[in-house]
Amino acid sequence: MNHIRVAVDVGGTFTDVCIFDDDTQQMRITKVPSTPSDPMEAVMHGVTRGEIDLSQVVQFSHGTTVATNALITRNFPAAALVTTRGFRDVLEIRDGTKDDLWDAYNDVSAPYIRRRDRFEVTERIDYNGHTITALDEGEARALAELLHRRGVKTIAVCFLNSYANAAHETRMREIIEETIPDATVSTSAEVLPEIFEYPRFNTAVANAVLAPLVSGYVNRLAARLTEGGYRGDLLLLHSGGGSMTPRLVEKFPVRLAASGIAAGAISAKHIAQQCGYDNAVSLDMGGTSTDIALVADGELRVSQEWQVEYGHPIIFPSIEVLTIGAGGGSLAHIDIAGSLRNGPQSAGAAPGPACYDTGGDEPTNTDANVVLGRLGTSLAGGAKHLEKSLAEAAITRTIAEPLGMGLAEAAHAIIAVANANMADAVRLVSIRRGYDPRDFALLAFGGAGALHGADVARELGIPTVVVPPSPGVTSAMGCLLVDIQHDFAHMYTGLASGADEEGIEQEFVALENEASARLRHEGVAEADGLLQRKISMRYQGQWRSLQVPMGSGPGAVEQAVRTFHEQYEREFAFRQDDAPVEVYQLHLTAVGKIPKPSFRPAEVVEQAPGEPEDRRDVYFGSDGWLDTPVYDRDALAAGTAFSGPAIINQLDSTTVVPPHANAEIDEWLNIRIHLEEINS
């Protein structure tokens, strides 16, 4: 029987591969350079490097940045928008807001489809779903012919009130497909059946322009895997924390827009649960950026809106992850006011940090860590040699001499600024949400997270840092831990006090029938399906809503109202129990359970770490240069305990245990670092 599970996470610098063997309960990892021009090549290179026999693979999961990168670069195919007459400029008008209210010259970027490619047809449905003006099929056919002559095959159909009645959008799609048989058509009612036209239009447009790119990539990769002997479905991680098969990706490619960044958050939740922490903050620091997520009361926060660029919302449930420009390759520089800055510009994989000796000559966080002795002179088990002299020269020329600082002082300042940036980001996802970071553990992973985790935790007053067994590929591991998941919604507005519970129940049953059909389409057995109801509510007069769990049977709405008051107070530090509450929208999450790795704890035997593999001088700020032991992580068994300072090397990452800290290896082979002054 097939017994290998593979997960691949494509990052900006490296593509990470996790290989889990169900028979031996062992995990192997490998890393290969990413190939931005065609990410599939890096994926297949990882399969080769990992010596994976695809005929023995029972599950192949993949977190991809293809959709994200396409939205960033706007490398879209020729596309068109068809909309209700008079609403051609909804995408241009947006909601009238700006990212920076006080910058008159900072305009929001242009819509994904140009005005010249947006067309109108005569039709009108009112907010109740009643037809006011029938779709003019003559106009519709003429427009379809025009698009055919122009060679446009990617089309979004967005009519004004289609969320209430999708008949006109459906008919418009049929006419287009009759005229252009190979067209890819996205209708707003199918992609996002919600009332606000701008978010709905923009989400449908994003879905349309991504469809040829994402489905093309996914189908090519699936075909390559099949050629190699894999017989299962390729599972794609989506922004909501679930996975979907290529069949659904073809219909809803926009759901992959935050695929890559969700994997790390999913791993963080799993590790926190293993370690017994209900509250944890994940710090996933890679080569270009750091992704930060919050696990509160055992659950990840989920946002209903996500965007790559301000003003272009994508309305799908997404794990709430804050991304900042702080990575190993982030550039240190002095701004026009003479202040030291760190990022968001990055050296990336090319030209890379100065110490890589691949053309980069600007100092990065990696260069600073090498100068301070926190990193040695090699990475990835010796596969990458680091030239310390080049790092020293870059920091001296760019930072130390202009600021009148010594080399070590300048390198430490670079790291301090990076840590401050990450600490500020943690405050945004915690304190801003009403959570005290001192009540949380910090999970540090990614290629560079374990280098900085203890310093960031100390700045925030977080007492414990957890470093997973394979920090550099922890995000990839997240792809192994997700189920197939789909989200459905239906508009249902009205006061909760007078809500028709029977009518709401009927709407939920209709959503559940649709969800069950989709899970069957994905090959999920009925016994493995799980349907979860939720409802969005708001105080009367508000236009923003809050989503809460929803039960079934008599009194379900009344209970949801009580939950709404409680969660509203937690979210906004305010509640008004005597104010009327409105029902806004019904939600259903369909989960198809799939088998997952069964990790076994190791036997814990209290012991010292033994002799280090090396010693070197490492700079620790106010403690100065300290003679520091360097341990091989593979030699540290469960139960090993020691005090800082210490450096722990492994294939995919380096962990820094600073002075005034104690470390231990737990039963799951995590490194737990306890900061003395915070715990005392």
C-alpha cells in the first residue's frame, strides 16, 4: 500500500519539501531553490532531490504562490468585464477610501481590468430578486461576438443585484460560452453571492484573471505527477486553511490567492496544541518576509477580506496573517533623515546577501547574523558557503562608517531594528485585538525565525519560545495537516427578533445540499464530511457584520444573538444588549476529512547536551562577545536541557539561545526556550 505523504511549499527564495512515511512515522525534508519563472520546476526538482517514488505517494499537498505572484505582478491574460448598464465604473469608483488619507498624490492602483475592456448590457434586477428589466439578449449576443473578434477568452460577468437572483448572469454566461466555446467565464453570483457590489465585482474579476494562470499551472503539475506514478488528487492549500482539488481550482482559483502564507499558521496551531498552549503567536521568518498569525483559545483568527494591494479586496474566508518585509534578505539602509532602517526591500535569492558572494553588495539581516557569529560560515548542511569578509565589508561601508559605529555595534543595530519591526507586527495582531502577548507562547520558525525568536519574545515580554523540529520547512508541514474545505454563503437580512427560524433552516438545508454535492465531487465519503453553520449579525444601523457560530432547531437564532453580544465585546470592547440585532448573512463551511500523519512523541530522558560540535565567539548586545557552544540539533534527544548562550545548527535553520535563558528538548523534539528574567 502507498505510505508516503508529501507536502511542498513554494517560497520566494526556497521551495520546501516534507516527506512523511506512514510506516516508519519518520519525516524527511529537503530544500531547493525556487524557480520564479516556472514554480513547477522547483517542485519537481524537490521531488527528485527528495528521492520520492511518486508511485508510493498516497497524498501530495501543495501550497503555492502562483496566484499571489500573479496579482502582485499583474501578469494577466487579456480579460473583459460584462456588467449592468450604468455600472461600468464600479471597479474605478471602489469605496472611495485611500490607504493614506493625507497623501493626495498616493492613488490606489488601477483595476485589474481596464476601462476599455469593461462593457455594459441592458438588464436590471432589484434587491429582492425581482426582474425590472429583462436581459437584452440581442445586446448580449452582439457583445459576445465583439469579444470573440477581439480574441478575449477570460471574462467576468458582474450584474448589479445578481446575489438576489442570478438568472441574468447565468444566461449571459451561456451566451458567451455559445459564442466562445473555450472561454473562461466567472460570474459574481457564483464566486461571491454578497450584497456589496464593489467587493463582489472585484473578487469575481480577480477570479477571472487568475483562472487561466492558476488552473494552467495546477493542471500541468497534476499531469507531471501522474506521469511520475502518482495516482491521487493533487491537493492545493487555499487561503481559508483547507485544501481543494484541481477540479475546484478551475472554478475558484482566487481562493489560492493567500495559499502560501496560510500553511505556516496551520502548522503553528498544530504545534501549539501539541505543546499544550491555547494561546500562541507564530513568527514565520523567511528570506524575504515574516508572516505573523495569532492562535487564541486554540483557534486561528479568520478574516473575511484579503487583498494583495490596497483597494482591491478579495472576499473569501482567509486565515488572518500579517506579512511584513522582514526576512533574512531584508536590506539595512540609512534613510534621508540619517536613521537606520531595515527592509522592506530585500536582496532576495538574486543577488542575495553580500555573504553569499553571488553579486549582492548591500548588508542584510543574514550578513549581520554572520558578523555577530550567530550564523556560521555555511548553510544547509554545508551546501551554501558564507563569506564573512564580504558581510563585514558591506556593513562597514553602508552602516558602520556613515553612523560612526563599530562593526559589531552596527551589525547588532541592524538586528535590533529588524526585531523591533517584528515585535511591532506582533503587537498589531495581539494588543490591537484585545490580547496581551505576555499570555502567549511564541512559535518561531521559517529559515530565520529561530535566529530572532528569543529576542523578539524578550522585547514583547513573552516568556516562552517554541522552535519546531524542522523550522525551515514548518510551513510545508502545514500542507499535510489540512482537510478539504469549502465555504458557502447566502444573503439573509432582517431583524433577529422577528427572524423566520423555519425559513433560515430551509436556507441552511439548501446550502448543506450544495456543500454535500461538492464534497462528493471532490471524492469525499459521506462519513468523512462535516458541515459547520455560522451566521453574520450586526447592530441595527451598522453596515459591517460579525460572524458567530450558529446551531439548529428552536432557539438557535436567540442563542446566536447572545454569542454575538459576547464576541462583539471581545472584538471591540463594547456591547449594547438592548440594541436591535440584524441577521446579515448565512454561512456554511463544508469539511472533508482526509487522513493525516500520526506523530509519535519521543521518550523523554533528562540529560545534558554533551560536548558541542564547535565553539565560537558570538555577540549578544549588552553582554558583549561570549564564548558560545554550537550544538548539532540531530544530537539533542528529548529531555536534553541546557542554559544559554548556545547556538543550535541543523540543515534548514539555526537557533539562537541567548544568555539568561534556559532551553529544553520536549517529547515532540521542539526546542522550548524559557527567558529567565520574564519567567522570574
